[in-house]
Amino acid sequence: MIQSVKKRFIEAEWMKLSDAEIKYSISRPELFRGIVRKDLDGAHLLKPGKKKGVWLVSTASVENYIRSFMPGGFRHIKAPPTRPVAVTK
């Protein structure tokens, strides 16, 4: 059972937001913000006449989003140099 779940994650081009939350440890609101800002490719599947549907997110876009925060990515921010702090007794 666990093996089939892992295999599904590896082969999926699109996944539900709940699956992306688990696989990438990114909160659901952050995933929605990424979709709204066009940082992530998302799709809302809704059957005719229904009010609720399912949100899907592209696996490749989530992985590219994560890479953008790594060194060399355009969202990567270098930490400012730290100054020594004087300790008083």
C-alpha cells in the first residue's frame, strides 16, 4: 500500500493540493497564493451544476517554485552579515 502511494507521487504530472501539501510540506494557503500570483500552475476542476470541485497543481511548477528559493534561484535572499554582539555582565 505505501509503495503504491509513493509510486503515484513519482509519476503524477498533476496532483491534488492535499497531496502537494504532504509531498512538499507547503501549506495549502501558500499553494493557493502561488496559484493566484501565477508562480504555480493550478487548475480547478468543477462539474457542471456543482459548487465544489477539486484543485490540482502541476508537480513541475511546485518543484520549480521550491528551486527558486535555493541558492542561485531568483527568490534566494542572502542573509545579511552578522555583527558580533557585545556581551555585558
